[in-house]
Amino acid sequence: MKEIVDIALHDLRVFLRDKSAYIWLLAMPLAFSFFLGFVMQGGSGDPKNDRPELVVVNHDEGFMSALFLEVLGSEGLNVVFHDSETDAKRGLKIPADFTEKILSKEQSVLDFFKVGSGGGQRAFLSQVVLGRATVAFNGYLLEAGTSDEFGGDLTEDALRAVMAKENLLGLDARFAGKKPIPVGFNQSIPGNLVMYLMLNLIIFGGAGIAAERRSGTLRRISVFPISKAQLLVGKLLGLMLLACVQIFVFMLLGQFAFGMNMGENLLGILITLLVLPWVSGSLGLLVGFLIKSEEKVVGLSLGVVLPLGALGGCWWPLEIVSEPLQNLALFLPTGLALDALHQLITFGGSFPSVIRAAGSVIAFWNSGQFGSGLPV
């Protein structure tokens, strides 16, 4: 055990003596975290105040259709027209006699249709909001048509007066969870920590092993009375100690400088943040054993980890991307680790929230196993 600890502490000292290592370890991740956290600040704390788009084909030229479109917007639909580029899943046709029939107190039927494939959550949300808007508009018509204040006339002024009245009953709708959904520093701090933990350990681990192979250090170490397993575990422990330095600084700043909720589920957060370095450090050693050139190690690491960070939600909230990309993130180590951190830090989840994510990330460790052989 002493040999393993000595190797780990030696590697940690070597890493920390290199002043340029602090740029990747702390300076760049913190700079990106501050910049992205400032840019992605949300006024309401929502990652996306989702207003589903609805394609409207309006054949009516009267004031009733114009008022109905205003109600659609006020109830939460983003109205676009058929000649606009849109990702809407549903559409609505307003007949030419819409105003005429309502003024005659006859039923007017709207044509609700699919756009493209027309499926998914946004399509369902469009239907719900359209139903709510239709009920609201009928309520305005009923009040204006039966009120003595307006003489029972369905005029544009009467309807606008009714629509302008304060609602006696309101509905406060918000995202579920004990804490705000990740925007600002709640998104940027965990996201950059996950990405740079993985990036740094693969680069430092791979480049360190590649340099020791090239310089013959591993050959010289092989004459000492230590086993290959001790050497591997010592190298991996050194990388995890390096990760602990980064984790400590990020969590300290997150808790006291950026007002994040790091302490409530500290054990789960630490487990998540230690599983990822274990996987990343193993992959870094594997890369170093396979590639002798430090420059190639850095290039390969950047080419792999940066796309994993983007697809895993480290750069932006997954709520703003399409559903297929959200599902893809749950098959990536970055997406799994970040999902667990959001559950613990942002949504107020408990320890069981990390079990699935941690177990899935550990499964990736199989790709970081480097066998019983140790190239020298």
C-alpha cells in the first residue's frame, strides 16, 4: 500500500509543480464557467420557457380571428403562419366565416391538423394550450354576450374590455422540483466541472504515461520491487488526487461564491464526482499505454471529450435540444454524470438519484481497463 501512495503523491507533486497545468486544471474551467453562467442567466430560472409553435392558416378577415390569435399568444402559444420556417408540430385553420358565425351566435369549427410527423411532447403541449385558449375565448364571448355592461353585443371593444379584466382565479404554473431548473451557474459550474475532469485526467494521464514511456522512466521503474498492479493503481490514484483538487475548488466556489446547493446532498455529489475521475483516469492511462506521442494524446483527448461534453449537456441545458439528443446524452458518461449532479444540486433529489447514473458510468470503466500487461 505504501508503494501505491508514494507513486500517487509523486505524480501529484509533478503535476502541481507544472504551472501550465493550472491553466487547464483551474483557470480555463473557471473562466468558462463564469462566462457561460453569466450568459445563460434566466430571469425565471427556467431552462426554457417553452412556448410551442402553432402554424395558423387564417382565412377570416374579421376582428374575432384577430382577438382569438391574441388569446392564443397570451395562453402560451407562439403563433406562426404557414409561410414561416418553423418546427411546429401542430397547425390550426380558421375558416373564412369565423367572425360572421360567432356574431350570429352560431358554432364555428376550427380545423386542428398535424405538421410533419406531428408527434412528441411539443405536439401534446400544443394541444393542451390550444384547448386552454379555446376555453378562455369562449369564456370571454359568454361574458361579453350576457353582461348588461355591454348590452349583450359582441363588439370588438366589448371583448377587449372583458379580456382586459383581472382574472379572479389565477394559476401559478412552474417547473417541478425543490430548486430552480439548471440555468446560469447551476448549469455552467457542474457542466464545466464534468467536462474538464474528464478532459484533464485523460490528457494528464495519457500524456504522463506517454512521456515516461518515451523517456524510459517506466523501464527504470520496472527494476524496483513493485508489481505492475501496484504501479497502475498508484498512477490512477495520483490522477484521482489531482481530480480532488479541482473538485474541491469548484465545490467551494460553487457553494460560497455562486450560491449553489452543494451541501444538502454532499455524499451523492462526491460519489458522482469520484466515479467519473476513476473512469477518465483509467481511459487516460489506456491512451498513454497505446500512444507514445504526447501531442497525439492531447489531440485525441480533445477530439473525443469536447463532443462528449457538448452532447452530454455540459455546454448548454439539454432542455433546449431535441428529444433524440436528450436521450442520447443518457448513454454518454458526461450526460449521465451531469444528470446525477443536476438531480442532486438543482432538483433537490436524494441519494438514490445517483445510483443509476453512477452505475452506468462505472460500466464505461470496462472500456478503460488496460489488461494485465504494462507496455514499457
